[in-house]
Amino acid sequence: MTKPNAKNERIKRDYVLYLEEAKRRDPTTVDRVLKSIARFEESTCRRDFKSFHRKQAVAFKQRLSQALNARTGERLSKATVHSILRDLHAFFFWLAHLPGYKSHVAYADADYFNLSDKDVAIANARREKRVPTLSQVELALAAMPAETPLERRNRAVFAYAVVTGARVAALASFRLGDVNMEGGFVDQDARHVKTKFSKTFRTFLMPVSDPAMTIARDWHAEMSADVSRGPQDPLFPATEMGLNKDGIFAPQGLGRDAWTTSGPIRDIFKTAFAAAGLPYFNPHSTRDMLVRHIMTLDVPVETLKAWSQNLGHQGLLTTLTSYGAVALPRQAELVKKGLPRQHEEDELKPDPALVAAFAEALRQTGRNS
């Protein structure tokens, strides 16, 4: 393994500062970018970025097309390749304006990291998501044990995902004081809750599942009754590890700190669905489930907008386009049902409020694009 190039490391530190402070990228994004740059450096034996030539980009693309996923052993997906090359395009485009680099790297050189239009289309293609039904979610929830505090915590995490639709990072960072059971809401305060784009918003508990709502209430009551815990303590404390009677590290109960990663929550979902004899659905899929559920109900547009805000979306169009895809079986059912007969058309006219909402959403999209 070649040693790190000191000059490259210095300029990468500058780029990290640029991404964090100027572009306001989150740490996860910055880490991904650094990994993409490291891949390229490995392909050039860590040569100085000043010696960059477009042939290096072409050769790297060829190697990347043959690279294997370390976890699956299969070729990298087009989406992964596209993401890596996009990171490198942005990095070298940024390099091209810097003193000491602009005489070596041209802005146009960055374009050699682009994929073909065909491969970009494949990378960006939307494929049907695997989304559980509400019945499947409740079946998994019912299969979860609840004898110990750790088991009740795990079950509560699952329940809160169902009634709040919170993202996994937000769930892991909820505090006891964020939950107001009397008012029926959770305040997702970005000062400590890890929300997307650091948004602060209030999520009202969604009455989609009586079992999930009961579990959420019972867990909050159990944690609130613990006099050693206060509003600033995590709603879902991490597992405390210690030596058991055999001198082996094992779970000892609930700790004092929150989870630092979302891994434990994903493991909880895997275990829950497996116990119910169901395929794995990741925690994020509960958001899709909630949107698909509300779309099957005869609700006014104001209710749809309220659910959209509950998920932290600024516009209803985001909710419907990102989470509201009609599942293929339902799509087939609706299409095969046929069009309404002439005398039914008056009864099936579009809701004027819904039409107005879509028009406004489209105007906002045009302004933000």
C-alpha cells in the first residue's frame, strides 16, 4: 500500500472545509466524498493531483466498471458508480480554480468523469420500492417480545417509527422531553434531533395503528416513571454492556447515553420482521407505508398536506413524488378497472382544492429548480 501524498492530504483538508462551511454538506456526505477521492488516488498510486490527466479519469472509469462490491461480491451498481464519479467531477472542477492547480487542471478535465447518457439514465432510474403494508407492520410488532426493558425499548422504537414516520437518525436521537403525550406530538428539534437538512418541526402521532400507539404511550410512561431519568435523557437509551457472572461482556440493561449510529435500529427491524416470518423492510420504509396508507383513504387535500408537514416535507409534491408511488399491483388494479362511464364523470370531477395545491407545488418547483 502506497503512503499518503502529503500535498494531496493538505488540499483535501481544504476541500473538506469548503464542503462543510461553504456548501453546508453534512458529515455523512463529506465522508462519502472522501472515500470517492481515496478510490481515485488508489488507482493512480496517490500521485499528486497536479499531475492529473484526463487519461487517468478514463482509466479510473474503466476500473470502476469492473470493481466489485465488498459486501455482495457483485459489480458496483450504476447508481454507485455514478455517485463516485459525480463526487470526483465536483472535486476536480473545484481544483481547477485554485492557484497552483489551475495551470495543471482545466475545468473541462472534470467532464471526463462523466458517465454516458445511457448509464446515467440507468443509474437514475426509479425502481419500485419494497414497502410493507400496515398489516405486515402490525404483525411484526406483535411478534416482538416485551419481557425485559431492552425488549420493550426495541418494540417501542418500532412503534415510534410507525406513529411518527421519523427517519432512523431522528429516532435514535429523540429525547424523553421531545415527546408530549398529552398533546400527542413529538418535537423534532434540530438542535439535538438529527433531522434531514437540520429542519425543526413538530410531528403529531399518526393514528394508523392502535397497537403501535399503545406501545408508544406505554414506553413514554415507563421511561418518565424512572426517577433517575429526565427530559434531556434519550427516549431510547443504548444498551449498557458489562461482564456477566461468567466474565463475558453481555447486555446489562438500559444505559444512560443515546445510540451514536442507526445500526441498532436497523437490526431491530431485521429481527422483528424475521420473527414474523416476513422479508426485511428497512426503517425508512415505514414512511412510504404511511403515505401509501393515507392515499388509499378518501381524505381532503388539507389532510394530505397535514400528513406531508408531519413527515417534515415543505411541499405536498415532495410527499407524493418521493413516497406516494402507487404499488404495481394497485396500479394494475386501477388501470384494469377502466375509465368512468359518461354519466359518472360529474361525480368524479377533480377536487378544485387538490388541483390548486398541485399548481402551487409545481410553481414552487419551478422557482427552486
